[in-house]
Amino acid sequence: MECLRCGNKDPAYFYKGSKGYYCRRCIRFSRLLLEEEPESFEYEIASGADEYHFSYELTPEQKDASAKCLKALANSDVLLNCVCGAGKTELAVESISSYLSRGLKVAYAIARREVVIELEKRFREIFPQADVISVYGSHHEKLNGDLIICTCHQLYRYYDTFDLLVLDEVDAFPLKGNETLMNIAIRSSRGRIIFSTATLDTGLKAILKKRRYETVELFIRPSHRPLSVPKLIFLNKFLAILCLYRIMALTANRCIIFVPDKRSCRNLYLIFSRLFSCTYVYSDLKERESNITAFRQGDHRFIFSTSVLERGITIRNVDVIILNFGKTFDQSNLIQMLGRVGRGMDSDGRSYIISDHFSKEVEKTMQYLKKANSYL
Amino acid sequence: MKCLYCDRKIEKYTFSSLFLKEDGLCCECRSRLIPKRKIINIRGMEVETFFEYDGMFRSLLLQYKECCDEALKDVFLYGISDYINLRYHGYRLLFVPSSQTKLKMRGFDHLEEMFSEVKLKRTGGLKMKRELTQEGRNREERNLMLNNYIYEGGPLKKVLIVDDVVTTGSSLAGVFRTIELFSPKIKVLALAYKKT
């Protein structure tokens, strides 16, 4: 017994229902009977869909990495290991174009809905003649096109379909530690996969061990500026709030303040909203979208956030303060959060980690930043 | 044994689990699905409910109905089925019919499966005139359900009308209207109520 969609072989996960045996490991995606073959898609790629152009020039390092990526795909999968803000999306464009020109099916999968919507717009500009479609949450009326941009969860709709699958942010939720979803993602591809990440962790290494892959690294941002190295401040919780007040009062930039949980997010917002123009956001907040938009547009100078804002947000001249209490943030969280600083060509900012102890995760983060900055 | 919802191994057991049948949920998941009996008055009917359609109940019901996870059929009435057997002794169960399309897609009647542990006699003969679904419909549109049922069975002494979730009560009221011509004593039960 094997589930074709998620690869489960454990008999404990098979249940005999009215229509026959089905796999319960991937049941939340829909019921797939054991004798059923998941749906796969065929689609004729429109001519000219592969033509692409950037509204900006890629750096020589980006061009080099992009060519390496395409070359490596001829023989194996690719691990794109780049620092935050290095332009991972741009590096995959040449490979995508090459596959489209050969009439092969391509998808770009990423964790979050908001990023899918943003990427769809970007890819429409990059590939003006291609039918770029997005699939996420309740937006799944059209499932087939020249280039599919979707959330990782939506890959269950495409079994054995893609000749090239770009899996972005493999180190993050929901792919991180989710073996079922990772298997579904891998099984949606019948050809090559580009695993794209900024923080290569042991979980991803274990997955890659089973596959043939080549690593393409890019540790230089297009701006040639180093990654922001945070100022470490060790204080207890009470003094941390005073310190936070001081930093907020002195900085001229806008600022993202990452906090470990929703409760502290709301409470700090309630305290500081009397003193500064600020807003807050966490995953299931109803006003999530409007608060993020207000911060992006500059209506507020400060935003308190849980890890929801660690990815997919680019704001020029932004500072980052991380309140690292407890064990909520690991190395990949910290790197992504710090990666919000200095994105774009002439952007600047500072970063701080305020904590009550020097954790291993912080130590690993500092080592990573040191290594990444040594390439400059 | 693994929890049917979170997949974690069931290691802890509660005192009540010593007396009841084996639960499909672990203690943590069960603690988020504790029945709280509530009688609600809707469209002139007294409807007995046990859960609020929210959080855990909602997730489980969606997985059961929309993802067709039949394995979950016994978790909803765990600890309640004995109560229903005693409380409604002598009543006949009448399930609010689902649309044929959904039945065909699922391959099972979700209410019948859920109430498989309830020992009351069943009665059939209730049909939908037209295939109407309630998803995404507003209150006015849901009123179409009021005259959408037809009963083709004989007279009944005592009937217990059963549905999974009551929102506006239009389905239950539709069935109630149809059945009251055939039965002098009718009670209504819905597993959960949805705040509107």
C-alpha cells in the first residue's frame, strides 16, 4: 500500500471507508482513494511565453549564478542558497524561460498567499506574453496556465505535472518539518526541482541527501552592502521595554519590532501606541492586511509583529528590533528578520536583538552573518 | 493508537474514558471538543445543541464532510450517544437529507454514519424537491429550503429531526413543517449551532 500523493506506506494511516481504502496522512487536502490516481495536468505552452525582460539590470554575480543554475538543471536538482535580498526569484527566471521555451511545465511555489499575489504581478511583468496564473486558498478557479504561481499547499492539485518546480523558502513554515507536504510537493514534479533558501537547515539537508543536487550560492546582495549585523543587548524584560522605548525615540527610520508571541504583540502595541505612531500584526488578526498596508504606505512608523513579517516584505530604510525572549525564534527566523534591513539598492537600516540570554540560535546567526559578509 | 485529528500517540486517558468506548481523539484534542448542552429557540422550534460551530468542531466537521474522512464519524457523538438514547427513547430518528451530489461525492450519508452509535429506530421517506445547497447563501436565499422537502412515508408517533449544524434554521424548519402533518410529537436536535 502506498499513497501516490504523499508517499505514505504506513498501514496505520490507511482507513477503509465506503468507497474503499484511502490515506489519512494527506486527508486534509481531500480524500484520495488507494486505487485512484491523483489528477495531473497537461497544457500546451503558448509560443513566446518564454520571452522575459527585467526592468532593471542584474548584477554580474546574479547573472553568473543564474547561468550556473540553468546549467546544473541539465543533470540534477538545484539548491539555491542565497542570502536574504540577493534576488533568488530573479536567479530562477532564466531557468524558467528555458523550460517554457521547450514547451515544458513550470511552477513556482512559495509559502504565503500574500507573496503569491505579489509574485504573480512580478512574473506578469517579467514574462509579458505568458499566461501567468496564481493558485492559493480560495483562489483556484483556473488551475492551468503557462506559468503557475501557487502556495505550497496547493501543490496537492498537481500530481506528476511539473517539469520544473521552484520551491521557494523551503526552510520556512509550512514546508519546514512537514514531511507530508514536502512529499506532496516533490511528487508534483516529474522533472527537476530548484530548492531555494536563505537558511539551509538539517531538515532540508536530510531531504536533499536522498536526491541528486548541485548547490548554487550567492552571498552578495545586488547593492553590495553587507548583511546587517545586529547589536546585541542583554537585559531583563522590564529594562528591555525601556531600552525599546529609547531606540524607538532615537531612530529616524521606520521600524519592525519582532516579538515572540501574539500577547506581547498586542500588549506592547497598547503601551507604545500612546507614545508613537504604531500598529501591530499577527497571523490571525482580522486587520492584518490593512495594518501591513498602512505600515507599507508610511501611515505608521513602527509595527509590532510576530514572525509573520519575517518574509515577503521589502521596505526601504527600515530598522529591525528583535525581542528574543524565550525560545520562539530559531536561526532561520532570526536571519530572515534581520534580512528585512537594507533590502534594495540604496536602502539602509540598523538591527538590534534584545534578549535576556545569549542563546545558541543567536550565536549561530552571528556566525552565519559573519560568513556571508566575508564574501564581500 | 494515534489521535485521528493530530496524529499524536494517545498516551493519556481520562477517568471517563475508563467507562466509555475507546475515543478516537487524544486528551488534548478532546479537551477542545467538550459538549455543552444548549437549547436554542429558532423559528419557533426548540433545538437541542451540544457544540458551538467554531474552532475544533468546525475543523473536524470540515475534515469529515468536505475531505470525506469517514474515520472521524464516531468522534462527534463520543459520550453523547448514550444520552440521546435515554433522552429520546421511543423516538424515531429522521435525518435532514443531504443533496444527491454531495452524497454521491462522499459515498456515505454523513449524518447516518455520525449517529451509528445511537440505537434509536430510523425513519426514511424524506426527500428534497430540488437540489439546493446552502453554502454561500444569505438568509433570504436559505428560506428557499422551507418548502423544499417532501415526505413519502406513513404516519409517525414520535420523531427526532437531526441535523449537524443549525445556522438560520431554514432546513430544520422546512423538515419540521413537512413532518408536523404526519407526527404529533416532534423534537429537534442539531449537533452544533452557528452564531449569526
